[in-house]
Amino acid sequence: MKTSSTVVKLIELLQEVRERTLALIRDLDDEQLIGPRLGIVNPLRWEIGHVAWFQEYWVLRHLNHRAPMLDGGDALYDSARVAHETRWDLPLPSKADTISYMQRVLDQVVHLYDRKEKAGEPTDDATYFLSLVLLHEDMHAEAITYTRQTLGYAAPKFKVIDEIARAHSNEPANMDVKNHEPLRNELGDALVPGGTFVLGSTPGKRFVFDNEMSAHEVEVRPFAISRTVVTNAQYAAFVDDGGYDRQTLWCDDGWIWREIAGAKHPVYWRFTEGKWWRRNFDQMVRLEDHLPVLHINWYEAVRRMLSAAGRDVACQPRLNGRWRLVPNRGRMAMESQGTNESFHGAMKHPQRTKLILTGVKWVVSMSDRCPQVIARSVADR
């Protein structure tokens, strides 16, 4: 019965996440859902079709042996076979036809598992693949959101948020958001002694991703991590101090990137009327001093950190492909870091890979000459 109740909940969540996916693209027309060819995003009309295809492929076709619903669907939407740079050239269905396909797939999944649940047939395999397609759609919802930011589209609107906004529409508008005073990192760093821990998927777990390794011991060297995230105000102080103009603050690779990109500040920042602003989707808003800095890459992050620490450290990235043990809300958590090869490949092609830091925390290994910075890639995989 536990498997059956889990499947029921997963079906509810699949319907909920589909509502969010559709809300994310509801206001965009067919042309906007293609957009410019960029190495760091997908055409959104391809992306939403891929979400439906992935659900159909694994739940209906693989697990339940049903025939394909869409002629030529594999040639359009199989991300393992369709190269990223070709996705703008595909004969993609219209927005309306793509949404229709998405709905037909979800309807079949819901109907199938409603019948199976009533017959007492759901299995652990059903739980696994329903979880897989749910998390997959969640990840693409995130990708659609940052694509809207990258392309300068309007912020997505969600029904619940809009209802709350209308309920408060008679309240006086705050035309000038008060920025907090710049925050100082008075809490300092937390020292983590390092040691051995078990990384990977332990036997008996109901769900793991296919790229998770089996449980194995990993040795982590001692390191320090800031107890607080870096704020916009702290990063603005680095920019205002000429941090982007002084070559001595950058390693060779970082300075080459800065020169090629022409970077003088974070990509979405603008200095106007004596104040810093940032682009939030299609709107320029006053930079919120107290919020974590967003949308900076590895080179920008490490330069600011070293400048603040008064350290002259070589910034050749020492990323070894292992997971790092870091404090997270009072408990130990893992953050993934890439390999030297993948990192340098990304930096040689900055137009193809976008490294962002969301709620940046500086991480410095106590035994390294080079800082270790937590980052995650939003490049298409």
C-alpha cells in the first residue's frame, strides 16, 4: 500500500509541476519561444516539448511498452541524440501543438496510474520513473526561468502570486525600496577540520539519479567557509574600488576572460544616476545591498574574495571532480565541483558556458594555494 500511496502523490505532483511549466511560458509567443541561438540556453519551444517527450519515453514507452505518440519525436527531442546547436533549426511544432502534445502525454500517465492504483498494480519501478520525470520537469522549470532572465523577457507570472498582488493593490506603493546598510562579515569563517565521509548512493534507497556513484569513502582536507553569503553591497565595494580594472588582482586566465568579455562589473549590473542597478528579467531595479550577489562567474568570485582577504594567491582552479563537504543550514551537505578539464574548456568558450553563483559562499581549502569556490554550471547537458 505504501507504493500505491506514493504513486498517487507523485501523480498529483506531476500535475502541479505541469501547471508551473505552462505558467512559465504562457505569455510568450512562438517567436519568443525560439529566441536567439545561444550556447547557454535552449529554445524554449524545444525545451517544453523535450519535457513531455522525456515523460512519454520513460513512463509510457520504456516502463509500459506503449507505442510512440509523436511521429519523429525522438529526432526532435532526444537530448542525447540532438546536438544543442541544432535545436534552433529543427522543424518544431507550434506552441499550441506542443502544449497539446504535453497534455496528451500527461493525460495518459494520469489515466494509466489511476487505473493501476485501483487495481493494486503500482510497483517500485513506477515510483522510480515517476520520480525521475517529476524531478526532470522541475529542473527544466528552473532552466526556463533563467532563460527568461538571460533573454530579458518579463518576469513569469503565477496565479497565486498575482492573486496576492491584487489583494494588496490598494496599499500605498513603495516607490523607492530602502537599501540596507552594507553588511559586514562580522561572523568570520567557519573552520571545518575535514576527514573521511561516505559519498554516493547507499543500498536500499528508492531513488537515485543514474549518474550517482555507489557509496565510497572520500577524504576531504581541512577548509574554511564564510558563515554568511557575499552581499551585493560587499561586491559593489569591490567593483567601486577598481577591482575590474587592476590586472594585478586577476590571474592570467581571468584577465583574458575579462578582456574578451569587456567586463567592468557583473553582467546584469548598470551604474546610473550615481547608483547601482541590476536587470531583473526585463526591469531595471535598484541593487538591493542586503541580498546575495548573483550571476558572477568563477573568476569574478575568486578575485573579490582574495581582494577582501588581502591575499595574493594564484587562482589556477584546483577542481578535482570530487564533492566537497560544506556546512548548510546547520548540517553537513555536499556541493559538486567540476574537473580541471571541463572548467578550462568552459572558460575557453565563455559564450558557450555560464557559471553562476547563487548565494555565494567563499570556500578556501586550508592546504591549497588556490581557493575552492562553490559554483554550478547552467550550461545545457
